[in-house]
Amino acid sequence: MAYPEKYRYTKEHEWLQVDGETGTVGITDYAQSSLGDIVFVELPKVGQEIEAGSTFGSVESVKAVSDLYAPVTGTVTAVNESLNATPETINTAANDTWLIKLTLTNPDEVNGLLSAADYDKFVSEETGH
Amino acid sequence: MPDLVTPISLRRTSLNATHRSHKAKMVDFGGWDMPVQYSGLIDEHMAVRERVGLFDVSHMGDIQLRGPRSLEAVQRLLMNDASKLQIGQAHYSAMLYENGTFVDDVVLHKLGENDYLIVINAGTREKDVQWVRKVLAGMSGVHVTDVSDYYTQLAIQGPKAQATLQKLTGVDLAPIKNYWFTWGQVCGCHNVLIARTGYTGEDGFEIYVPADEPTSSRVWGEVLAAGAEFGILPCGLGARNTLRLESAMALYGHEISDTINVFEANLGRYCKLDKGTDFVGRAALQAIQDAGGPVRKLVGLEMIERGIGRDGYPVLSLDGERIGEVTSGSPGPFIKKNIALAYVPVAYTALDTEVAVEVRGQPVKAKVVPTPFYKRPKMAVPPITAPLS
């Protein structure tokens, strides 16, 4: 599976792309593959403040519900409304399908996230191969 | 990547290596290492509704009862009336506790005079076998054999199931009616039990082939090859669950269990209180019926508001009072609605009654709808062709 180098990652399987003070959040290819066919996404409202490590929504496949965890603290500036109609795009393009954008409260938090290589290693260890 | 080695504690069917080598996603299902999906749950579900799918259901158990008193034994053990079965016929039934709740639901096959096969669930195999032995303890003239490990059980399900299986057997499948079975050669194996049964709400067959690994994997491969022209897909337990849920078929541990009785589960039509033989659970059920029936019942729910009710979620009245629980809930991939089966008080069972399902702390509106949620279209009757003049 591909984990773009330009993203940072959480152990809860979100990716974060940082551009100045703006962060864009999605879930990893591993996460979508583990969940299977995604049929439902619940996201916060624009303006909502979310705290690093807290849940900000959920992704549901036919079989399972998975909470979404905020990689960093920030204020939501945009949510991907198109996922209400076509949540399956997360399965086909997890790396290119964003869930929310936020303004980072503390950009230093990004340093605590995993690099692509570290995330890849983490997933390998977690799944035992 | 799938793990290449099964954890030792989990049990495996003879097709385990086949599933793993074909990159199925494996899960622990009732102590069995089973494929939950192959290519994708929705694709597999749709293949069964529109074409044909193949399932490994070898984890199901099988108990054979033979001997001059086997009918009497079956009548004592099971709630349906086995005296009505003809040789080559099967029916849905259940083993009950004295209080009318479920040991397990089963499919009973009449193999011959004094010869019955009870197909049981995977997660309850040992419990069921022990229960049968306990109920029949001291009864002479019946011999109980656990034949679970003798068979690899494959389910070929969908509108193209007959066309697929017909390529692999000389037995004419067309005359086999729903819930009837026969024996014949399949993929070169002799005396294979071929039953027109299943757990998907579609037409289909279940076949019982020898459980050795080479035979099992060969037959699996030959069925997939035969079905290729129809677009067959190997399917996992994920699709099996959503298919049975759309068809509102009970699953042990969900809609039926040792705390739920037959009438609550709406399975009274398979329970013959007046069959003339006392069966385990009969007295309790008669008392429940005489007292006016159960106080709660299983209903079908369709979510009205955005949200998916899932197994174990609370059901609330519109006032917010907790009135019941979802036993199985999921999106229905074919009917494209979020559906659930749930237990609610009888006062809430009328069609179109609105309730709410508590989805992670939030009430989400749902309404009572008829079950099954999905009913397969009636098979088209071939037109009577006028003779050529």
C-alpha cells in the first residue's frame, strides 16, 4: 500500500497534509482496506474546534464503524460534503479523498506525528507481517 | 496481505489454505478462521442477488440420527413436525430448552426411513451435540453420530446457481424443489448430497462433498470455473450475513438465543405444538400461547433518518424511553436501505410505527416495515411453446 511521503500519520490511521497553518485530513489506504466497503461518513460542522486525539466523526463500512481521531488540534474550516453521496471514493482513492480541513492551533503538534516510513513500519508491526 | 498461518487456537475448514492463497480477508467467526470477504462485501452480495456466489460453509455442523426410533427421537428433540417429511425433503426447525428458548435453529433432512441429518450452526456445535446426547440419554433404538467433520459443505447461491452446478453433475437439478434434496455425482465425487437450500434468500444449492483437503479445494475450483461464464464470485461470511439479513433470516446469538423464545422470534409457524409428540420446550410455549402470546416481538426496522442501526444498539420510543434492542443491523447492499431486526414490545410492532435507534448516543428515527426486507422475484415460468404446424 502507498503512503505518500508528503503526509504525516497517526496510529489511528489518519493522514494529515500540512500547508502553512492549514491541515487536510483523510484516512489511510490501510484503514479503508481494513474497513471494506465504506457506506457512511459522519463529519463535524465547519467552525467546530477539535482537539488532537479526540474523535471528530466516524466512517462506517457495511460491517463496521470506525471513529475518526483528530491528528492535531484546530478549527474545522471545511468538510467534504461530497462524501455524503459517494463515501465509496474513500475506498478507491484514500490518499486523495479528504474528510476535513482545519486551521492548526499549534503547528508544533505535527512533529509528534508519524512519517510515511514510520507509519508503514507501524502497520507492518500491528498486522504482524 | 492475509496472514499465511492460522492462529493455532482457531479451527479451520479444509478450504482454509485455499481461502488464504486467494487473499480472502480472514476473521475469527465463533472460533473458526473463516473468510469474511474476498473481493468486497457489496460486490459479493450483488453477485448472489444477480448472478451466483460460492460460500464455504463447512464450519456448520451435522448430526445424524439413525435407528428404529430415530423419528421419535427427532420429534422429541425438534419443534417442527418431522412426521410430515418425505425421504429427500428438509425443513427448518429448532432445538429448544424446557422454557421454549433456543438451543439452536437447524435444518432437518430426512435421508431415509429411520435416518435423519440435522444441520446445525458452527458456534454451537459442541453444545448441540451434547444437548442431543443429553435429551436422548437412555433412549434405545437411536444412534447419534456427529458427522460434522465428514463433509465440506459448499453453498452455491443465486439465480445462476442451478446453471453453474448443472455443469458439474449428471443429476437433473431442475426438478429438485426448494428444501428438497437428492444424491448424485458432483465433480466426480459419488453420492454427494445435493440440497436446494441456503441462507441468502436466493435460489441455490448446498452440496456436501468429502472433507479431505485435495477434494475440497478441487471442487471449490471447479465450481468457480463452471460459474465463470455467469460472473460467479467466491463470497465470505460478510455477504452471507447481509444476504440473510435482507431476507430477515434468524442468526443464532442475534435473533435467537437462550433468552429468546419461539413466539418472540416470530418462528411459531415452524413450531408444531399439536404434532402429537411432546418435545422439549412444548409445555412452556403452550403456556405462553395460552397466556396471550409474547410481550415482545422481533420486527424489521428501516432507518428513516441518516444513520445505521447496528447489532446491540438500543431501540427507543419517540419519547426517548428505552424499549428494546437491535439484534442485527446493517446497510442492505441490494435494497439500498439501512435495515435492522430488533426486539420491541408488542405495542410497537404495527407496520409504520416510528421508533428511534440510539446510534452512538444520538436517537435516529426508524419505522417498522414488513419482513423480509427483500423477497426474490418469482422464477419466470417458461412460455408454453405452440407446436410447429
